[in-house]
Amino acid sequence: MASLSPSPLLSKTTISFSSSVSTSLPWKSFPSFSAYKPQSCRRRIYTVQSKIREIFMPALSSTMTEGKIVSWIKSEGDVLSKGESVVVVESDKADMDVETFYDGILAAIVVPEGESAPVGAPIGILAETEDEIAEAKAKAASNGATSSPQAVAPSPPPATSTPAPAPAVSQPEPKEPAETVASGPKKIVATPFAKKLAKQHKVDINSVVGTGPFGRITPEDVEKAAGIEPSKNVAPPTVAAPAAATPPKSTAAAPPPLPGSSVVPFTTMQSAVSKNMIESLSVPTFRVGYPITTDALDALYEKVKPKGVTMTALLAKAAAMALVQHPVVNATCKDGKSFTYNSNINIAVAVAINGGLITPVLQDADKLDLYLLSQKWKELVDKARAKQLQPHEYNSGTFTLSNLGMFGVDRFDAILPPGQGAIMAVGASKPTVVADKDGFFSVKSKMLVNVTADHRIIYGADLAAFLQTFSKIVANPDSLTL
């Protein structure tokens, strides 16, 4: 009997354990989840509001600031699926399809074909159901209204420019027109002298309202904002003074074109090229020329040409092999305080296409065999001329090759692309009379290459050693086919 006594004790402890758990559990004190209903309602309201979504202008490259709508693949009212191409956008380097991230209906097109928009700006409105189409169209109309004032923006300045003699009032008042101007144009447009005056008088150029053509800020506008008595053009204090002052400003800002001439605006690609060329002026560069004998290279080219190998592929391969031995020429300096040894040798080759210039990149050119490299190059050229290159196929170069020798050019200087250490300009290979060390004359094919380099990281001795190695590889090109 004594052995059976623990049994009731066990049952008591078990019951007391379960009861203590049941009374101490925190969720026992909440009879229902009604307290969370308002929060769930708020979530539902949020999802309803997000049914109308905007299709934004994407950044298709690291240098892209705006894009141009080439064509809309879909029309208003079309039903879209996630991942489906909607519009073709021209970036600074290529034309690319833009996909939608959501299912829905293309309710409205904000930016039509042929027009441009900054990166991140809405170009279309997507509705989830047909019930939201009307609301989406209204949203598109409001977006169009905010961008339309750029045509009307130049008109407010005459009204705000009249109280210019009072410097205390002229400074805060332009804030409202300045906001409308900022929503229209992409950036503040001012004459160089106006910018110089703004720095001298410590005037915020963003707060000045331009009275020149298309809202351009003139020196007189800066003087008004600084509280300085304007010079000669704004002498009359009457209301008719701004109207009388506008003709001289327009003639000074833009001289009349010559008879029969026409003004052609930059394409997106030409604008990108122009920006890069201006950036390259800030880099201290130097140039080194080097004559190279090409008889052996020309003979090799005649052998491999039937197999689809191009001279560009041969030169790219030779440059890549030389860069392996001289990694500093493949280095990059971007901030002026340090430089980077690139682990990959990516040879960018300049290609002229319709309306611009682009540099497709042969990635890891030192590791690819000659025939695969040449095949890759043909694919890149075809994609470049069709404007279908992906960003990593044109902006990942570490060394650039520009070959005008195919056009018979003897020699030329190339401009260093931003973010690279050197660029090689290759001239034509031509028969040249040379003399050996014993004084005997012979005729050999020679080409002249000129390398432009960043003098912050590459010095004359570095570039000379690289060119000597490159010359030896070209003079004995058997290693190119290994």
C-alpha cells in the first residue's frame, strides 16, 4: 500500500502544474484579437492606396541622369504582367527595354515617345483594376501639370523683378517662382558671368529668378538679388523697363545663327560623351609615342583572318598580355588621393556608331584565347550598333584601345576616358625604310602608337616599359595564339 501512495501525489502535482500554466500564460488574459483590428484595417487602407503605382524612369547606367522615351511597347489600357517589357528607353549609351514590377493596367502615359525625363521621374501610371483607371488618369494629369510650368515659368520674373531696389524684399520673394521653375527645368540655367557675380556677392544662385530667354539667369538678375543698382540695362524704374531690357539680353545670350545654318541638339549619347570629355580635362595627362614593327603581326593576321580573327582582337590580346606584366598601367585613380590595382584586365575598344561613340569591353582579355576573344568582339560590335549593350558591357573597362589605323591615319592622340589609367591610340601600319646597326637599309612595316596616361599614377618610365613589352609581343606574336 505504501508503494501506491506516490500515485495520488503525482496526480496532484500534474493537475497543479497544468493549472499554474493555464493561469500564468500571458495570452490567457486576451479574450480575443479585437484590439488589433484597427491596425489590420490600417494595413488594408495602405494596400488600397498602393493599387495605383507609378512607372519611373530607371537609371540604366552609372552616368545616366535622364532618359529619352524611344517607344512605348504597350498602349494605354493594356493589361500588364510582372516582368513584361513596357517601354524602350534611350540611355546615354544604349536602348533598353524597361519592365514592370507589378501586375496591372497601363492607365496613362505621362511621358510620350520622343520626350525625355530625369531619372526617377514618373513616365507612366499603373492601375491594379479598371475601377482605378479614372483616378490614375487624374494623377497623370496632375503630374503633367507640375511639369508643364517650364513653358510658363519665364513669365513671372517681370512681376517679381519690379521691387528689386529693396534688397530686403527681393531676397525672400523669388522663393515661390523658384520652386515652380525647379519643377520644370532639370537644372538652374545661368550665364557664366552671372555665376561669377553670384560667387562674388555671395548670392544663392538657386534663389535667383531668371529674366532671360527660357528663364536664364543673367548678371542683372544677380545684381538685383544682391541689392546692387543694375548697370545700364535696368535704368528706367517704370514697369516697361523689363520689356525694354529683354531684347539686348537675348542677343547677348545667343548670337544669331548664320544664314542657312541649323541648330541640332545633342542626343543622349552625345551629351554623355560631352560630359565625359569635360571630366577628362581635370586629369593631368601625358603622352608617349612608340614605333612598332608589325611584319610578324601582319603575317599572323593573314593566317588567322580566314578563321574570323580581326586585327582589333590581335591588338587587344597583345595589350592585355603586356598589362599583365605592368599592372600599374591597368590601375585606376578616381579621387586623386589613392589608386586601385584592378584585378581584371578589361580592354575597352572605341567603336563609332550612328550618332555617337561607345567602347564595348572585352572582359578578362588576357585569359581568353584569341579565337574566343574575336568571337566575343563581333558579338559586342553587333550589340553596340543595335544599341543593345548592357551597362557592364561598356562601363567596366580598365584600359582603352582606339584604332584609327584601319582608316589610314598615321598617328593621333586619344583623350583619356574618366576612371581609367591609360588609352592607346593605334595608327596605320605602313612600309618604312629603316637602317640596321651595320648601316644596311631595308623596308619594314611599322605603326606608331601613342598612349595617353594619367600622370598621377603612371610615370614616364612605367609607360615606356609597358610599350617596350607591347612592342616585343607584336614583333613576336606567336604567344598570342597560345
